[in-house]
Amino acid sequence: MDCVENYKNIKKTLPENVLLLAVSKTKPAEEIQRLYDFGCRDFGENKVQELSKKYEVLPKDIRWHQIGHLQTNKIKYIIPFVYMIHSIDSLKLAEEVNKQAQKHGRIVNCLLQIKVAQEETKFGFSPEELTDLFKNNAFAALKNIKLCGLMAMATNTDDENEVLKEFSEVKNLYNSLRINYPIGEEFKEISMGMSEDYPIAVKEGSTIVRLGSVIFGERDYSQQSGNV
């Protein structure tokens, strides 16, 4: 399976305003370098330790996206270089990212993760919880994070109607927040859609699709590094 050909072919099918984020977790640096040489600059990783190791050995103009669940004690390892954190799933986490970013004199791009999937294993704010936080201006004091939009994962199911419903819920929440609260122009991203459901996500307004196996092939998780 050729990652460059796959990336090129998928990119052709996406609207210009949709970012194709290559999810490179468990994949070796050499394969990421191949895609980089072709022109890809945005890569997504789940694990902090794996992300940090790849950052050390790969070109420094790569835009690294942390897309996996993030523990507060791991934030400090990626704050110096991470381009965007997709998985802000609590106010406490947002506050810690802000604190660490302040130490490094950075403003870090962040997406707020929404839980619309049925699985208990998924993380995120409920739409009601997030709306309340905006109502109470809870993020206003966090000057070292830039809220760029929302992120969500759909239920892992073959029921396309369920996936459609969940993505639609995210888009409706995004629209509601934009209309009802003084959110800056930078709040413009909706990160949703993975290898199995990204065409539905794009139809529902996704601006970032997070694709791994359809670019790189199936993963061997035995090769994945543990957490820091």
C-alpha cells in the first residue's frame, strides 16, 4: 500500500477547504518523511511519547496535531512544539494547556472535543456542558490557548444514519455557538471524520478529516510506543 498514492487520491476527492490530516500513529518516521517529501505538512498522533520522538527526528516545519486523549501531566512534553490539540475535553485540561503554553510564551491552537458517540470509552464535553461553559465565559481568561473549533468522533457502527445524526449534532452545536456567543473568527474548524466515515463528515461540514489506515494501511499496534 503506497501512502503517497493514497494521500494524493484522497486529497483529490476533498473540497479545497477540508484539511487532510495524515494520522501517522504506529507508523515509522521514514514513512512520514515520504509523505512530507510529497508535500504533506499536517500529521496527527495519539500518544505523547510517540509524538515527541517523531518530532525530534523529522523536519521542524511539520504541523503536529495531538488527536488522542491527553492527560494533564503529559501536556508539558508537547507544548513547546505542538501545532494543534484536538482533544480538549474538560475545562481543567484547557486551563493546564494554557498554563504550560504561558510558560513557553506560546499561544496553542485547540479544539474542544464533543462527545456525541454512544460508546462509554469516548471522551468529550456534552453539547449542554459546553454551551453552559460559553454562557459563563469560562474560557475568557485563558489567553494562551486559541479556541479554533470543535472535534468529535462518531459511534463505531455500520449504521450510516447514526453517524450522520451525530455529525449533524456537532455541526448544529458549532453553528449555535457561533451565533450566540462572541467567538472570534479563528473559531472556524470542525474536526470530524476518520477512515471509515469521512465522506459523511465532509457532507456535514467537517473542515479537518483525520485519516490513518486509508493512507498508511492497517496498523501494527505492537509497534506503538507507550506513554511518557
